[in-house]
Amino acid sequence: MKKFFLITILFLVNGCVHRWEWQPDGQKEYLYYVIDVNGTEPDAYFEKKKDALKYIDDFKEFHTYRIVKAQNWASLKEHE
């Protein structure tokens, strides 16, 4: 009976996969840049894609935007 519980626990523990979203200093791994199709520099950047989509919805009357997902290698101080 003990072997059964041990095997069951091993299957449950080994089958669980969790991706941690913790990053050092609170930085996200990716940033979402909102860039005008005819522009060369981003108009804004966001940590969440839904925020970038909301920005596009707010300004879709005036611009045609694209979202570019890029890894965040630079510190956030360089973006300000």
C-alpha cells in the first residue's frame, strides 16, 4: 500500500509543470512595442500585450500600428 501511494505521489509531482514569471528587479522578459507602420521608432512600449492592444484601439483612427514583441535585454531606465 505504501508503494502505491509513493508511486502515485511521484506521478503527480513529475507531471506538474509550472512556468514561473518572476524576473530579477521586476523586469519582464519581453516588451511589446507599438510602432506605426510608416514610422521607424516605437510610439510606446508595454509589458502586457493587452495593454498594447488597448493603445492601438485608442489611436486606430489616426494611425496604423503594429505590435512588435522583443526580448527585454536593456534596463527600463534606458526606455525613459
